[in-house]
Amino acid sequence: MARPTTNPDDVRWRLDSLFSGLDGDDYRAARADLEARVGALEARLARDGIGAGAPLPGAEPAARLGALLDELNDLYERLSDVSVFLTGFTAVDAFDDAAQAEGSTLRRLTARLAPIGARVAAWIGRLDLEAVATADPRAADHAHYLRRQQRKARHLMGDAEEVLAGALAPSGGDAWAKLHGDLAGKATVTLTLPGADAPEEAGLARLTVLQGDPDRAVREAAYRAEGALLETHAVAIAAAMNGVKGEAGTLAARRGWAEPLDEALFANGVERTALDALRGAVAAAFPAMRRYYAAKARFLGLERLAWFDRLAPVQVGAPRTFTWAEAQAFVAERFARFSPVLSALAERAFAEGWVDVLPRKGKRNGAFCMGTPGRRESRVMLNFGGRLDDVFTLAHELGHAFHNDAAYRAGRRPLQQSTPMTLAETASIFCETLVTQALLAESDDATRLAVLEQDLRTAAALVLDIDSRFRFERAVFARRAQRELSVAELDALMLEAQDATYGEALDPAARQPRAWASKPHYYSARRAFYNFPYAFGYLFGLGVYARYEAEPDGFAARYEALLARTGMAEVADLGREFGIDVEDEGFWRGALGVAERRVAEYEDLVARLGAR
């Protein structure tokens, strides 16, 4: 539940619409129900011979498949409620031992789902999908899920090996991921900021916010404090990196993937041709993004930017700031210009306590949104600092909530909502663009400069930084296949990747070799290459927005239909419905052209408004 504070902006998300509390009878009953359902499902798989084997004839298994789909959907809905409830505690308070303990027991339960999923996929791989879809409408409604399961079936170990992999996960990759999450959430460093009267204790979330401070001395102090914090825990975090990537690489090889990237492409619903087209366009945009950094350096009176200057505000006059109430009103009003349904969703999120707002000790870094299909709600975590970029982050995360809501209103079950990350950013980028376009249209030159700064900061991160993360992770996987990597090797690979993308735009003496240690994306035990989908989603979202500008009549309804179907068709097929060819480099270059034109306008404003 929301807790009262003396700061009106310190709004904390409510969890009591999910369960009354960690000790509540309703929560305990839900946990017991989950245990029973997983056990019953395991027993049914064994009893009905659901797993690998010979092909099954005709429509004979159709009724069994339909019942299995219902059972899985019900289980995942209930699981989502419990998972979001627990994450609602642990994401904002890494010191909540009771919630951490509950999360640990839940991870042991969910580890049993991996081999269940493998056995289900293997069994679906034996089916004649055309025959079962004709015999049972539930199969027809899940056609996309079933086709993907058949493809997954070709990349499975034996039933016994999949069961063993699932059983080992809590003490393997999941444990390493938890170690990183605990260190990132709990670790703090003491620093005295320039001009401050006393030292303060800060974690990674707070240090990230400080690196966007207008005072360069504050930014540098936060950067150096971050470096000291990460140095203290570098050996442990490197062990987590080696553990996660070692397990992921081993399992990918045993499952017949040529490399972990191929498994990631499948998970994200795209082919190598689409990734190659995207990365070709991204590389072609490096010079434009470096020009943006050069212009920003000129405005700040620097020869070139240091790592800690990337988030520096660019503003003529006092930077625009927002209270939490102002940010809510600002975003909701601009959403309303596009769709009353979108603005109503935002208002509901605010009114019903879906958002956790301010950074604090123990709270996870960054921002995210999570949905609960069982309750048809979402929860949004922010680390709101009152800056313009925090308003864009709010719009972004509410876009995810709207995506969830579109699926809920369309009656999609969990197996129909399995949206790949490449499409998961569609609504968030669209909502960010709504706010960006509105501000650019209604602002004077000074505000336009600040808006373009925020927009291009995002574009540069998704072009330069995301590509550097991709390069780094691919290099780590290649070396980890041979042996463990040391802290120094990880640092060197990170700097090499940054040099390849940022180039001369950043001071080589002030980069961040420990970016690998602070980014949680590298430590997902079940999701490798948690990077390129962001660039894909960003540009895909811009492409969808371009269709809105070209064909605004009736667009909102078509857009909601797209969001409701992102788990029910291939990425390429959904793109074609909006005139987008994701395997054509020309599309990606066109989308990046929007950012490149904004670089030119940014350079012009910097020249006219002058350096400080």
C-alpha cells in the first residue's frame, strides 16, 4: 500500500489491489494455489505423455491441446499477479528481507516451469497444427503461439536434460542474476557533493540522477563515486557476468543454436536479415549522433564530452523542472490530443496508485512497467528527478501500460500476449513521440533546444550506446565459450565497444569501462542480447508514428488493434500492415532520418543561442 510521506512527490505504488499483504490470507492462498497448479500440470504431462516422441496423427490430440492451453493461460495469469506483487516490494526496497525470501521461493517454483514449457513445446512439435486448429477453436486462436512452439521444439534438449536445467537454474544463472540485482540495489557509497554541507550515502540510482545535474562538478563527483562503488564490487559482479553468460552459452549450444544470438533473434521474433538491416542503418547514423555530441560539447563550452556529460542538461536560462503533479498533468493532456482512451489510461494509473515515483536507498535503478493479466492492471517504477527527461520517461512507461491495456481489453490471454521485445517498445516510443512533437510545435527556441536535447539524448543512446552493448555482449559470449573473463578483460571489451560506436565524440580518458557492471540487462539468465531490441523498437515505433502522420483518420483504432496483436503474429507481418519492411535497410535509414534532421536543427539552435 502507499505509505504517507512528508514529500508530496514521494508517491509509492499501491499493491493492495493485488493482495492485502505478504502475510495476508489471500496472498497465502494464491501461493498455495500456484504450487498445486504446477504440481497438477507436472502430473498431467507425465500421465498424458506430453513431451518428445513420434508425430501424432490428425486431429486426435485437439481436445487435449485445448485443455492444456486453458490450463497454461490460467496458471500464467495467477503467476503474474504473485510475481508483480513481490516485485512491487523488492524493486523499490532491496532491504525487504521478507519479500526477498518470498521471491526466492517463487523462483524455485518458476524454475519448474522451464522444463514444463520444454515438454509442452516438444509435444506441440509432434502435432499436425492444421488438423488441430480445424478441430478446436482454442488451437486456432493460439496459432501463432503454436507455430513458435513447433520451431522451439527443434531446439530442445531431451526431457530429462530440460528438467535438470530448470532444477539447476535457481542456484545457477538465476542466482548470479539475483547477486547482481542485490548489489546494484543495496550497494552504496558515501560522497560529499560540491557545495554540500555534509556527506550523503548514495546508490546507483541516485548516482545516475546526479550525472544529469546542471553543475559539471556534481556530475563528475557522481561519476567518480559510481566508479568507486563499482570497483568495490567488481570481482563479484564479474563472477555474476561469467556465471550468467557461461550458463546461457552452454544451454544455447546444447539446444542446437549456432550461437546465443540466434536464440535471442528467435526470442525476439526477427530474422538475421532484419538485424543486419537495422545494424547497417545504425552504423550509417554514427556520424550524425557524434555531431550531436560535438554540438552539445560546444554549447557546454567543452572541447568534447566526458562520459558524465552525456546526461547534462542543455538549457538557455533555468532548466525547466516539474513537480510530480505537474508531470502528471503535462503528460495526460498531451495524450488526450491523440486519444481519450490513452489519456484515460494515464489518469487511471495516477488515481489507482500504479506508479512509484522518487529514487531512494534500496530502490532499483532505471524505470520499468509490469503488467498483471489476471488483474488487468500495470505498475510503473520511476526514479523521478523533476527534469524534462523524467517527463519523457513517464510517457514512455505509460505507453507500456497502454500496450498492456490494449491486450487486456481485446481479451488476450497470456499465451496470446507474449510480445517480443522488438515490438514491446512500440507503444512506449509512440507515447514519447507524442510528447516530443507537441513540445516542438508549441515551444520557443529555448524550449525547443531542451526538447531536442532530450530527444537526441535518447536517439544517441539507442544508436551509439545500444550498439556498443551489443558488440560487448557478443564478444563476451565468444570468449566465455573458452574460459572465464577477468575484470580487466571485461573493462577492455567495454572500452573497445564504446570506441567503435562513440568514436571521437567522447573523451577517451573519461569513458566508463565499468558500464558492464552497472547495466542489469547483461544479467538476465533467460534473456541474452537485451540490447538491440531497444533500437529496433525505437525505430519501429517511429515508423508507426510516421504512418499516423501520413494517415491520421481512424489511426487510433488501427493502432490499438496492432498493440493487441503483438503476441499473435510475426514481427515482419505486423510491420507490413503499417507499410513497414523490417528487413529493408531503407526503412531503418528513413526512421533514423528523423533523428538526423533533428541533429541539424539542434546544431542550428546551438549556433544561434550560443555557448554559455
